[in-house]
Amino acid sequence: MNFIQSLGTTWTKNNSLLCVGLDPDPAKFPAHLKGKPDAIFEFCKSIADATADLVCCFKPQIAYFAAHRAEDQLEALIAHIHARHPGLPVILDAKRGDIGSTAEQYAIEIFERYQADAITVNPYMGRDSVDPYLAYADKGVILLCRTSNPGGSDLQFLDVGGLKLYEHVAKIIASEWNTTGQCALVVGATFPGEIARVREIVGDMPLLVPGIGAQGGDVEATLKAGRTANGTGLIINNSRAILYAGKGEDYAEAARNAAQTSRDLINRYR
């Protein structure tokens, strides 16, 4: 089963469009984990196990692991999720973007070393920089389109032949790059008008939507703008508000409660 098929299955099985972003910051860990050599793995594993039946996927951010020399813990975490929760996709948020020969090595890193089911990619170096990821036809390639950060408008709103640059990106990916049906786009929840515009351009292509929770994106507006006719089509990411919902030894239970609240809020508007 490829990434898109697995995603569709978990949308239905778990009745969820929620993605929990695994962005571990040891400074925010409960006291009993601080100083442990495998604290990052233990923290993320416990939250993944506590929330797996409430989500459509998980999304670890590679920088939060690499900054603490914890790449081996990232490998172990993805292996654990696959073994303990089979069929639940893992998106590795890496936002890679480089020339083809370098991209080939990144693709090996993401898909063969880490065994991720999908990767986030920056498309702004063009098709040849994305082809090495597309060569793994069973994997997901999630391309930046309209990002949730305020500075995204500096470039993404530039006029390109009568279209804004993010609209051009959406159009070319949907019409030319998505030949094997493995692509998705990143569109931030902080811009529901742009979500609606991207949905108009790309049809039912999945959209990864960061920006709810700590970033303040409007869940109702996001769903109205981006859901497909069958009430799916979105991967709505929530990270900090779930990860750090609790500060004690019951942090995983607190994360589960926060994830359930987030999942149920999303479902209210589906």
C-alpha cells in the first residue's frame, strides 16, 4: 500500500484528519525524562502510542532530532510506529531542496535510512530537484506551496504570468509533476482563502495544513476552504499544543486528551 492509499485508509479508520507533529524540545520535557540518553525517543514514542488511534499520520521534524544528535532515536521512533501501529503513515518533515545528485542522496536518507512514508520538499529549484523523490512511487512527496509563516508572502505572492507564484506552483505540480499520484501540497491554515484557491486548482490532491493550535489557524475556516466532497483531503497538523499539553509524568495522557479535543473539533466542521 502506498502513502496516499495508507492516508486514505487512516482518514476513514480513525475518523481523523489530525496529524500530530513530533517536534521534541528537551527543554520542555517532564522532569523525569530530562538527562536520559534516550529521552527524545521515549517522549515521542509515548505520545505516538497514546494518540495513534486519533490521527491520520505522524510528522516528525528532522531538525528537532538532528540538533540533539538524535538521528538514531528518529530511526528508532519511525521503526516503532511502523511496528506498533502498522499502516499509520509517517511524514518526515525535512523540507529538502537541492540539485538532482544531492537530492538522490536525500531521498536515500529519508526513504531508505529513516523508512519514512513521505517527505516535505521545497520545489523552488524545479522539477529535476524533485525527481529523485518521485522515483519512489510508493512514497509521498509533499511540496511547499503556500506556507503558514508571515514571510511566505515575500515570494509566494509574486506575479507569474497572471498567477501568484503559489498558484503557479500548485498548477504545475497538479498538471505535470503528479504523474504517479503521489504528490501533496503544504498550505498553511493561517491563509484559508489561499487554501480554497489551491483546492480549486488541484482538485482532490491531499493538502498538509500546518498552523492550527499554537500558530492560531482557524479550524472551521480551514475545513470549509480545504475539505474535499467526501470530507477528507486534509492533513491538519498540530504539534506544540498536543506535545506539551502536560508537564508531569502523565504527559502522554494529557497529549491524548489534547489530541482528542483537536480531532473532535476538526470533525465538527467536516
